[in-house]
Amino acid sequence: AEIFRLAPHPTIPRCQAPLVVIVLDGLGESKYNDEYNAVHMAQTPTLDALKAVGPRHYRTLKAHGTSVGLPSDADMGNSEVGHNALGAGQIVDQGAKCVDKALATGDLFRLDGWKYIEPNAKQGTLHLIGLLSDGGVHSRYDQIMLLVEGAIKQGVKRIRLHVLADGRDVGDNTAVAWVERLAGDARRLSKQHGVDARIASGGGRMKVTMDRYESDWRVVQRGYYAHVLGEAPSTFTDPVDAVRTLKKDNTVSDQYVDPWVIVGDDGKPVGAVQDGDAVVTFNFRADRMVEISQALEYEKFHKFDRKRWPKIRFAGMMQYDGDLLLPKHFLVPPPLIERASEQYVVGTGLRVFACSESQKIGHVTFFWNGNRSGYLDPKLEKFQEIPSDQGISFDKAPAMKAREIAATTKQAILSGQYDFVRCNFANPDMVGHTGKLKAAIEAVTVTDACIKVLLDAVDQVGGRFLLTADHGNAEDMVQRQKDGSPVVGPEGKPVELTSHTLNPVPCAIGGPGLPPDVHFRGDLPAAGLANVTAAFINLLGFEAPDFYKPSLVTTAKEE
Ligand code: 3PG
Ligand code: CO
């Protein structure tokens, strides 16, 4: 990517010490300050103190819906769109919206990606792999149906669906219903159009296929074996029966359902991928599709033994990595994120340090930099990954690697080697996604203590900081009725909320290096995450590009 130079800010001087940007993943502000708000319930002296400073240095930001490029304001925020906005200073139509448009206009079936897979899809089998829900974070059910219907209209006769149970972007214990619905729709369409469409394999998204940032390749291996080879520890003849059985009376969360394969009366898998088939991964979001794409596409591949690598034509719903150009073929062009802030920061010669644990490292590098995976300039940038725990549900270890991230980032702040230090704490989000309230409270408490470590380091070197979050999650751990009271489940217990929220997120600035006249503007009440970018560029001592969303900060005297 090209690099560009920033002009010095007219009134905010550079600071000799670094600017530290802290992203709390999945920590919003809810109007419900009750026992189901893990942020309210946690011990948060650091966050409380930041808030107590008042509106000159503390405010909230929009982090959902159209303010981050999602199709509607009913869409909760997520890390992809949140970090894209934080890093790019602009709001671009995100993947969900691009796919909606391509399906509505029919362009999807006219573009190069479809043309590439079309011969195989018609002569062999069309395999569709992805997340089964209407969460709208990685995929959406209506898009899957439009894809299936459109493919049938184009003349595809044999379709196999390989579907991952969600329970993370939608309510837990909904997977059986989703599989029932899809199986029903597949049956109906098969009958209506005289085709053969059915579900062939699946598993829970955290156990099968949807790993990210190479946190645990075994997850992808399970998926490849189930979807491509037709191999899984348990086989079934009916997909609803498969998920119902593996859910073990809902003692297993949808996210962690074991892999399963559907077999015919002959005991053979109904949807193993064969030479000459076409494969589409229908998720629009990138992070959790990169690894399975590599397994499907790369001729040289060593992350696990594929045993068999069929000669297929493969396309992603989108291109998932603009640096690796992965996959080579895709149905819908991904949103173009041009002139992300890192291109300016590096172009100005500033030295950058970015840190998180495996589960989130790509958020502060890949998503931050407009979905580009590499360094712009390895001499100026250092991306530090702390290995995440593998193979456990994070409610069992709610501290995750927060202390290690804090210690490593602190070293970077103290080292004098960096001008701009950023990090992401995964805990409120990853533990929030488990739906486990007590663990989420612990997660937020640990995170707050780690923020303190970083703010102390900022104090020590005389630096500046900006703290924010990418979307809400831990601040609401229960499904609510319209009046705010918890939804109560059949066993009389409140129903856990595992997904993100629509809530705004905190934003705070400070540090001994912050000039006393720098403060939040009072005239941007509807500002969102994209307004943060110009603000941190200002805090670095530079003017932001004029097409960025207006900066949150000013030195002007308040009216
Ligand atoms: C996930 O991928 O873990 C969830 O679907 C979304 O979480 P994130 O947007 O916070 O990564
Ligand atoms: Co999340």
C-alpha cells in the first residue's frame, strides 16, 4: 500500500513520549446498571476515574449500525467493522451491505467469481460452507437462501450445505432450530425445482472451521475433515438429529458442538467434496475464513495433513485477505478501504507498536489497516502477538492473556522505541460471548487492572493516551424484554446474552503529555468510532486528512 505524509498540527505539539491507544474489546455502556451488567458489577476503579473527569476528557461513541457501515441501525457492532472504522477514519459500506447489494441486483451471478465456479457448480456439486444464523456479523441466513435460490436458477442441480452452529452472534441453543429451518428450505427448494439440495456436515463455530489468526489450527482440521473428506467422530443420517444429539440436552453450547457428517443408507457421506466440484464459503467477514480458505486453496499446505486435496473451483463470498489475495476468486468484491491511518502514520516516519493475544491480534493489525495483513514498513512497525489459550471456553480462564498484554505493552511504552503504541484487550468480548455472567465480571475486573498498568506507564514517561472500545458486549449479559427486565427461560432462569450489543462505547483521553487545552468537542454528540482516527492523529501532533470523519478533540476555547 502507498504511504502518505501528515502535516504538523497547528496547535497540538508532538509529544516526546508515545501516544497509547487502548481498545477494550466488547465493553460498552448500558443504561441498565443492574446485576446483569458485568461492567457495572466488576471492580473498575480505573474506568470509573476516567469517567469522573467529565465530558472534556470522557464521552461515549456510537459503535453499531450505519455509524460503522452496517446495513441498518438494528445491526450490533462487531470487531471487524469497529476496528476498520478506528483505523481508517472513514465509514465504508461493509461486507454485509456489499453482499446484500450484489444479491439484490443479481450482479453476484454476473461477476467473475461466479463465472469461475459456474462450470464445476453445474457439472459437479456446489458446496456452500459457512455460519448458519441471522447474526449478520459473519453471514446472514437470507443471503444463504438467495445464494441457493440463485444458483438453482442458474442451473445448478446438486448442492451440499456445510453449516456451522452459531450461538455467539445469536442466542445460544438456537442451532437446532436453524438446522431445522435450513433442512426444510432445502427440501422445499429441491422439490420445487427438481434439484438435490441438502445439508452434509457441520459443527460448532468455535470447535469446527472458524478459527482465526491461527489461534488453533485443529479447529480448521476438524472442519476440513468433516466438510471435504466427509469424516467426523460421529455420523448421522439426519442433520437435526445430529445437532440435537451432540447438544446433549443443551449442556453443550452451540459454539462448541462437535463435528458431524451426514451419511446415506450406504453409510457413505452424502457431501464429501470431489474432484470437479465447486466450493463457496459464504461468510462475508474475513477473519474466521482465512484459514479454511488456505486449506482449500493452497497447493503447498503444512498446517495439518489434508489426506486428500480435491481439485475444485473455490470462491469466497469475498476476498478475505487483500495482501495475500486470498482466496484468488470471490463472488463479491470486498469493500475498499483506502488511505487507512497507518499509511499516514508510517509515511510520516512514526514508529508503531501493536499488541494483542492471538484471538484479537489481527484486530489491531489486519482490520485496523483496512484488511491488510502485513507490515507497511517492518522497520517502523512491530506487531506483537501473545499466544492465546487453546481449546478452552474463555469463561474457564477469564483473565485470558490480559496481564501478559499489559506487561508487553508497558515495556514498549517504556522502551522509548515507539511513537504510537496500541493494544486490544480481548476479555470483555471473548468472555462476554460465553454468556457466563460471573466470568464476564471477572474478565472486566482484570481488564481494568491492566488498563491501570498501562496508564501508570503513560504517567511514568509523560505520554498521552486514548482509550475506547470497538463495540458492546460484557455490559449486557442477559436477553431483555422491551421494558428491560430479563427474558426468563423455560427452567425459570434468565436467558444469557452471548452476542454483542447496540450500546455506545466509552472514549477517554488523558496523560501528563496531553496539553491542558486539548479536550473533546461539545458539538459532535452523534460521533462514532470513525471519529477516533482523526483524534489520535491529532494527539500524535498532526493534522488528520481532511476527508476523515471530524476529530473528537480540539484546542479551541469552549463556547
Ligand atoms: C466472533 O467472531 O468471535 C464473533 O462473531 C464476533 O466477535 P468480534 O467481532 O468481537 O470479533
Ligand atoms: Co465479539
